[in-house]
Amino acid sequence: MADFSMNANLLERALCKKCCEFTKQDLLNYCSNHNVEFVNFHYCGWEGKLKTLNFVINSKEHLDNILSAGERVDGSSLFPFIEAGRSDLYVIPKYRTAFINPFSEVPSLDLLCSFYDRDGKPYYNSPEYILRKAHKAFKETTGMEMYTMGELEYYVISDNEGLYSVPDQNGYHESAPFNKFTDYRTEAMRLIAKVGGKIKYGHSEVGNFEQDGVNYEQNEIEFLPVNIEEAADQLVLAKWIMRQLAYQWGVTITFAPKITAGKAGNGLHVHCQFIKDGHSMMVHEGQLSDECRKAIAGFMLAGTSLPAFGNPNPLSYLRLVPHQEAPTSLCWSISNRSALVRVPLGWTGNGNMSADCNPLEPKEDNDFSSKQTFEWRASDGCADIYLLMAALCAAARHGFEVSDALDVAANTSVELGVKIHDKNNNALASALEQLPDSCVAAAQELEKDRLIYTSKSVFSDNIVDYMLKYLRSFDDANLRASLKGNNAQTMALVNSNIHVG
């Protein structure tokens, strides 16, 4: 029997079972035994923020009805492409997502929901359902599951107290008191874990600066790889928790991709992993597997259109500029942070480092290669999490559908240690295809690659058409050039998007 004594998820610990095994009866029993008074439904609209519907429980029968039938909502107020005349949608709770609300003063059970139409079918243009379709198509094509994990970078904005300052842009892995919001970060991690988030670690990031009496401090919370649908759920919940906690602390946090010119921006890097029969398929005989290389090839083939999903805001393209750490060139590499796709260290070498570090420990024949991932580095916090994950899943699948995927992977790789933006490598940089520099350019690339996303009915044609219209509405083809040197206009754009995503 599994041991839940150290499980951070309070509901899993109480029910002594994994969340994927939760049933309606489990939730009814828990609410009855723990005097739960409220049930809260959560779901995301078009802009990606979590919405909430509150229920006060009147009886066990009432609770059963809520959990079974869900409730009606106005779809036209959640999705701009739904007409008011046919706007009703159902929201149906997903039992595996249930958690104990960490902020409520009275006992409350919260759940994430899926959208259904008037015929009782999943609403085909719901971002959450698009991801479900994308993963189903990936599994049918490859025989594998796709796992992902996100790196949530964010800035904490607070009054500058002038104590224990850190040199500008030198905050990486800094400790308290030089990192002022260590306690905020660890409390956020604790709460995210309580509601089911699988966290890898947290730390301070490079970005920190002072401006007009205000302190800007960058931090990051990184997750563990889980099923791509669960990964999206936990990122959405994490952003909700972090904003609520920041409000309680009296500070502002932002996931916006750029805060000001010349300072580190916030990315939302996504690590990918492929699982078959419970085993990682990333490494074969100490080298990256063909499966891994085919998926990377899919990312290379879709690389210029993926920003339509991962960077859907003009502010995104102030981060994706040459000669900084954010990627701008279509290539992949081992450990290279200037590449669009990076393959980080994966424990494929000696597994006895801990024994060497700790002489009292016996040497063991350890194989940690199951930890290997590869990382998509372009996306940022403006993205709708579900659409971004769905697009990455479709791109990875595309790599298994083309006959020359391994050749594509070989032809788009850059050697370890090569700095793409170094002036000595101008020839290399100019030979590589570049990412779009605006929402308008991203729309053009999406139109070109439309079939990657619409095949197998993952994205509908009308949702792609809406996204093209949405991206082009920013009319930002020349924005990056016009903002150069104009700090006032740059800050106006930043402030209007400070809570995006």
C-alpha cells in the first residue's frame, strides 16, 4: 500500500489515494466527514485566467447534484468567438483536480472544470479540450504519453527599502536577505504543493533592479514532469495561488515577459519528456533516443509558428531580441541557453557522484537517465497555458509524422558551447531561420503552418482563424523599432500588460 504520510497534497493524504483515482463518492465522503461548507468551481476563459463559481452546500443531495451535473455559465462572456444567442455552456468538475482551498476561512473543496455544449459534448474550442484532443492524437500516433513541466519565472514588485542590495542583474540563486522574497516564494511553493502541484524547486533568478524607488526581484518556481494535461492544470492553479498570496502580502507579482529594456525578462520554459509503459523514452544506450530527436525535429519544423501560442502579446517580442539569453534562432543544442530548444544535463554519465561526495556511502550502479528532458525556451507568461501545451504536443507529434525527422534534427543542431549571438558567429546566426519579431509576423507563420495544428481535428479551423485575427489586431509589425530608446512608451506597454496571462 502506498505511503501518503509525507504527501504534500492535503486531499491525497486525507483520502490515501492518488488524485487520478478520486471518485465522486470520495469527495462526498470527505465533505461530510470534514464539515465542508463550500464547493468552488474553477475554469479558464479565453485570456487564460482562472474563473470562479461558488456554491454553498445545502445538503448531501445538493452536493451530489453539483458534482454530477455541474452548472450553466455564459460562454459568450468567457470566449469572444461565441455568439450571445447560443452562449450557454456547462461546466463539469474533474474529480482528479479536487483540492482543499488554502485561502478560504471556512472548509471549502475546489475543482477545475471542463466545458460542455448543449448536446453534452466537450466544447470543441475550449483550450482545455483542445489540449485533451492534442494529447489523444499524440498517444494514438506514437504509442507514448507526453509529459511536460513548466518553469514559472516572475518578478516581485515592492517598495525599495535600500537594505542588502544586489548588483544589477546578478540575482541568480541568491539567498536571503539579499533575496528579499524567499519567504514569499517558499510559502507559494507550500500552497501549490497542498493543492496538488508537483514542484521540483524554487530559487531567485538573474533579474533584479531598482527604479524610481521601486524594487524588482525575479524568482522562479519549477515543476516536475507530469502528464501534459495535468501539467497545464497545475500551472494555471499555481499562477492563481501566487497572485492571491501576493495580494495578501501587499506586493505585486507579474509573469509579464518584459519589465523594462536591458533587464532580464520572464520566460515560461517548458520541458518535455515521453513515456511508454511507465518508462522514459528519452535516452537509448546513453544517447538521445530517436524518439527524442524526432520530437525535437517537430519543434524545429513548427518553431516559427509556435510563438503564435507561446508569445501572443506585443510585449513578448521585447524579450525575444537578439544578443540576449532569450532565443531568436531556429536551432537546438545540448546545454546551450541561446538555442530555441535546449537539452539540459540528464544524468547519463557516472551515477556515483553522491558516493564520491559522501565517502561513507557505498557506490551503487545508479541510472538516473529517466530524468532527461528537453526544453522549449521561447514561450512566456502571456500564453494561454492550455493552448501552448496543445500546440507543443501537436508539434512533437508532427515530428513523428514526417519521414525526414532525423535529418531535420541533425541539420538544425548547434554544437555544445557555441554562443549563437556572439559576434564571432555572425555567419552561423545569419544562416539560421529566425523567430517572428511581432504578433503580426507570428500570425503569418501560423497561417503557413496551419495544418500542423488542425490535423486530426486538434485545433479547429475557426479557432485558428480567430487567433490570426487576434494576433493581427495588435498591428505591431514595427513596434519593436518604434519603442527603441523610448522608455516612457515601453513602460506604458508594460504597465498595460502587467497582469497578462
